[in-house]
Amino acid sequence: MAEQREPPPDSKLTRSKQRWAQEGRFLTGRIARPETERLPPGQHLTRDWPTLDLGLTPDIPRERWHLDVYGAVEQPVFWSFAAFLAQKQTQFTSDIHCVTTWSRYDNQWTGLATRDLLAACQPRAQARFVVLHSYDGYTTNLALEDFAAEDALLAHSWWGAPLEVEHGGPVRLVVPHLYFWKSAKWLQAIEFLEHDAPGYWEVRGYHNRGDPWAEQRYSGD
Ligand SMILES: Nc1nc2c(c(=O)[nH]1)N[C@H]1C(S)=C(S)[C@@H](COP(=O)(O)O)O[C@H]1N2
Ligand SMILES: [Mo]
């Protein structure tokens, strides 16, 4: 089991984001289709890469990093960074869509595809959800089907360079088809569950699933 972690106290930014969620800020009511429109409704393109988190950057060097995979799985996993790197490596290029309305195209990620992680840990038949736990105390929840998306991965590099600590290095999750708050930075543990367990933003007014194409920004959308 992963140890208990306390999320950091609310900051000014997390308080405004929580208020925007209550007000339904950034909702356009338009719908878009991923097959015909690359930019989801209400998003604008950015060329730089903004940093968004709880205001606390855990400094976990690769030598001290571990991934703990536990819960409803046949084969719990506890990997050092070297053991993680020894798994099959995959590259995917995908777009980022942040709920605060910026999108960033063409991010090349290298790491372990979530499907290969699932092959290693073998979720039990009853497992239907995952909760990601991060070194900063952040959590986020996903349905197993979303976690298992064909372009989702546990990424350690971006365009061939080690993922910078501000962006979640040593290892972050990347789930391109959902808003980026689902893509946990500084990944520490993955818990498999039979029942859903909403995470940090999901209990503060964000949508439980977060599909940018359906503009699922906030709960109730
Ligand atoms: N561990 C952790 N992961 C996190 C967050 C966080 O606060 N802590 N913020 C989420 C949010 S709200 C966004 S938009 C993206 C931002 O990733 P970036 O800083 O690399 O752009 O990380 C997500 N993953
Ligand atoms: Mo975000």
C-alpha cells in the first residue's frame, strides 16, 4: 500500500479554480467532433507549455522514485525507475487540452503504455476504476477503460528529453483524450478499485470524467 499523503493546503489559484468550477467558467455550450475538429470547443491554442499544479513541486530524483501498483490486481508491482525503464517502451504524439482553456498540439511522449502496465499487473475482473496518487498528495480517478486508452502512457520523456520536474518528472500519466487534470504528474502509485473514488479536483467541482469534446469541465456539465 502507498503511504497516506496529505495534499497541500488550498492556494489562491486552487481557490479560484474551485470558484470557476462553481460558476461554470469557460463553458461555451458548443459541441465539437474529434474527427473533424482538432481543437475542442472553448479551447485556444498555445505554443508554450504552461505549468499547473497545487503550487508544490516534489523533488524526487530518479534514484529515489518508485511506482507502487496495488489494489484489485493479481500481480502488485513495485518498480524502481530502472525496473520501470526495463519495461517495453512506447512513443505516442498527442495533444494536451487543459480545462483552463489552453491546448497544446504535438507532444511526443516516451514511456510505458498503460495497456502494457495492465498486462503486467493483471487487474482482477472486479476492478473498474483506478486512482492515481502523486508525490505532492494530488489524486485523480479514472474509469479503467479511460486509463486503458490506446494512446495513454506513463511518460518519462517529452520529445526525447527527460520530463522536466515542473511537468511531472520523473514520471507522469498522459491520457490525451481527457482534460489534462486527469494526467497526474509526479506519479507515485496506481490503485485499482471496484468502486469509483473521486480525486482532488473531482471533489472540488470538476467533472468526474472530463471529456474535452463533450466539454465536461465541471460536475453537472
Ligand atoms: N501531481 C499532480 N498532477 C497534476 C496536477 C497537480 O496539481 N498535481 N495538476 C493537474 C492539472 S490541473 C493540469 S492542467 C496538469 C498540468 O500539467 P503541466 O503543468 O505539465 O502543464 O497537471 C495535472 N496533474
Ligand atoms: Mo488544469
